[in-house]
Amino acid sequence: MRNLFLLATIIAAMRSMAFCGFYVAKADATLFNDRSEVILVRDGERTIITMSNDFKGDVRDFAMVVPVPVVLRESDIRIVERRVFDMLDSYSSPRLVEYYDENPCHPPVMYEMDVATSRAEVTSDKFLENKKSPQSLGVTIEAQYAVGEYDILILSATESAGLKQWLTENGYRIPETANDVLEPYIKSNLKFFVVKVDLSRMQQTGSAFLRPIQIRFDSHKFMLPIRLGMANSTGSQDMIVYAFTRTGRVECVNYRTTKVPTDRNIPLFVKQKFGYFYKDLFARAHRREGKNTVFLEYAWNVTPSFGGMKCDPCVGPPPMPREFAEAGVDWGGQNGGGQVFFTRLHVRYGREKFPQDLVFQVTPNTEHFQARYVLTHPATGDLTCSSGQDYLETLYYRRHRELEELNALTGWDITKRQSYTNDVKNQLSPERRNNIGGPWIPWKGPGGGGTPMLGWLALMGLFAVVLRILQQWPQRRLA
């Protein structure tokens, strides 16, 4: 997955899990949430959430607070391997697909489609030390477990100030805004899943990174609590949700779910900058939709027994029973007896535009969708025949359209990319070259983005006005 965005490295240069909990840290560590990933499984009223722990910093300073609807049992908590996130991200990420034109001057040659993808890649006594008893602050320790390298507490509280004080007195630096975001969860009678690392047990695992934590519970509510993740954030955060159901797509109820722009033909030179391309495409779509939209990036039936492709193109093997089981899809095996529908959602959220937690629903919609962008390589070889010249003329205008599409998707300035079309124009015979459209006069839009079509329309409109004046000029003189 590290090759998403190049996608992952660009949208998520500093990866810290944000999604449904805020981070609290000892000493003066200030943690900012940037991008998070979560696997979300919904089966009836059972919800299984797997949280990716890509924490940056000293693991001794790591702690996480996540609201949960019930007191979790130890059997409801397990540790999974990071590779399941990598596999799901790689398989569902926005991708490039390349096609190759045939040379019309020669017999057809079969080319294989080359796919290029950028992915778009029992608690210790020390944990419980405090200056005041939990009860005196309205805090109850409902349960405590040691799971893998993590020490886990399940807390309940009667008021946010007491919970904040308890965490602070136990060595955690809490964001000043914590009271505001904790209070609604306390009023809703939610519990708090509090996690920190036991360094000695982590060393025994042999892993240099924190492994993802998976929790499961029954609740009629199907939601992700994101407000805590904004408690110590200075801006917007990105979250990727890999959701699985038996029936169809997962969609957001309280915010609009819309598709990210897809199936667009873009210039060849974008291949080397695909990460930047998708980052800017997403940012532009995010602004256009009002900054309060959940974007769909992938939706497909990935049942192992389901025939046919599970993407177009596929960039690797689809999830298999082992990955499904690790993700919490316990009906996803070959003999599981149920369909597995995979939805990938991408949300960029901040306090102003996302004042509520994300509430989801499982829909019967099984339409397939993916974010894909098309590169078409020109034909090679001798193109001097009549059909070859026709092809070059078509290619010339096609490349204009590709540049216009690039500008519309990203806002990139394309006024300096005239060579992309001129290279084709120069291959035409002199007669053909003189007969194609006049000079390309791009229109400088807001922010410097070029929109060639607007430039042509403006030029044609100006020409029509001048022509009209010249036609009427002799009549006016005679009058």
C-alpha cells in the first residue's frame, strides 16, 4: 500500500491513526491526526472495527481513547497483522490503466494491456496509578485486559471533566477541547476503550510497529465516532474506510455519499505524477462538493466464489478467505455461504463541516464502481499513409481533450503543455498541418488553470462581433 498515492505517501505523508479516537500523550508530545484507515464490517447488528495503529513517535507515549457502546469482553478484542490493510488498500485504490493504439498503416497487432497502479501503499499497576480514586471523579473501570502488546481499560464516566482529570492525573496530556467532545458520548452512555502499550510485551512480539486492534460488539447503531479524532487536530483529516457487508454498498446516512470522478482520459505525462494528480483531483472534488461529502472510491462483489473480475483492471489477487477472516468477515470463506461486498470510502473531515459522527447504512446497491484513469499510448511506426495521417489528426484533438480534462479534474495549469499537442501536429504532412485548427489559445482561469475550450469560445465570439461590425459599417456610412 505504501505505493497508494504513490497515493498513500502523498495524501498521508505523516500517518497517525485518527479515525474514532483522539490520541493522548505523556510529557509535551503534541499529536496531530492526518490520515487513518479502518476496516468496518457490518452483519445484522454486529459491528467489527479494525483500527490501523500507524503511530509516529515513541511508543511509550502512545495511548488511544475510543468510544464504544458496550463493555467489551476480552474475547471481543484481538490483534491482527498490518498486511491485511496493505492488501485491501492495494486492491481497492484508485488506479491507472494503459491502452495502446494500433498503427492504421500496418496490419493490426495485439497488445497486452499494461496496468500501472499507484495506490494512489490484565493491565499493569503502573497504568492505574492516580492521585484520586476513579470513583471520586465519576470514573468507573469496567474491565481491564492485556491483549498482545496492549494494556486495555474499559471506562465509563458520569461527566467529561472527571474523565479528563482522571486521564490527566494518570500521566496523559489531554487536548484542551477534550471536554466538549467527551460530553456527548458520556450523555449517550457510551463507554471508553482506552489503550496503551506495554513496551516489554511489544519487544516480545518482534515487531517494530504497533499492530492493528480489532474490536467487535452488537449495537443497532452503525457508526464511527470521528469527533474525538478532531480534539487535537488543527485542520482536516483523511480517513479511508474498507467496509464489508453481505448485501451491498455501505453509504453514509447523515452526510452525502458521492462518487469520486472516474473513467477519465488523461495525458500520458500524468503517469509519472499520479500521486500528485489524485491528491489534487480529490482536493478539487472535496471543495466542489462543499467539503462535507463522503466519497466512494471502490465498490465490488468480492465473494471468493463469485465469477468474473472483481475490478477493471485488477492490480493484484483479490482478498482471499484468510484475509476476510482477519478483517472480521467470518462468512467470507469458500464455504461461508454468503456474499461479500466490499466498499471503499474516503472522507476528509474537520470540525466545521463534520459536526456529527459518521452514521452508515447497508444498502442493497450492488453496482460496481472504481476510481480509474485512462492513459492511451499513441501508435508507433510509420504513419505517413492516408489512414495514418487521419489518425494523427484525430490524436491531435484527442490530446487537446485530455489536457482539458486534466485541468477540469485538478486545476493544473496546462498552458505550458503545448508540446503535448505540437508533437503530434509536427508529424502531419505540411498540407494536413495547415488544415487543422488554428493556434491553440488557452484561457487563463482563476488560479492560473488553463481551459483551452473557453479560450477558443472567447476567440470565436470576439471574431463574430468584429465580423458583424464590419458587415454593418458600409450601411451605417450610407445612412
